[in-house]
Amino acid sequence: MAKVPAFAKAFAGRWRIVGMDVWDNDFLDLVEEAHLTLTGEADGEIAFGALKGFLDVRYGSRDGAACAEFSWEGNDDNDPASGRGWVVLGTAGRLVGHFYIHDGDDSGFVCERS
């Protein structure tokens, strides 16, 4: 297993998904509170709407900013689903990123610490 950089701790924790470009806020909390959880290691989870995914995370940089990039596998409305995504540390203590469903939709999103 690769060594996780020290800055990964800044991403660790449970983050509430407060907005997505493609899905409205009423949909986000359909099954459970929409969230992105990063352990600061190589795993985590994302949930919104009827989707729940388990993350495989790698920490690095994107356009000179610290970032967490991930692939994910899980279910969307009980159907197997997978994809990828990334987040960077944004302004006001937020995470800002993009989420992709393989052969499906993609959306920008914003999280705040829970």
C-alpha cells in the first residue's frame, strides 16, 4: 500500500454534500443524509439519492492544489454502479469536486464538514 501524504488528514472526516449541479437538494437526501466520508487513508464512502458507493482514494494534486481522487463501486437504486471522482479543498472550509457515474451522469458538487 502506498504511503498516504500528510496533507490527506485535511480531507479526513464526514462531509455533508450541500449541492450538486445535476441533482436538486430534495433528491440528495432521498435515502440517507447525502455525504462524502474520507478516512484520510485509501478508502471512504459517498451516498446521495439512491446511490451508495465505496471509495478507493488516492491523494495528490490537481492544478497545484491538494486533491483526493477516487474510483468507486456500489449501487444506484439497487443496480450495481461504479465510477470516479475528485475533490479539492475549496474556500470557506468546503470541498469542491466532480463525481462521475460510469456510463451515466456526472456532476460538480460541494461539501461542508458535518
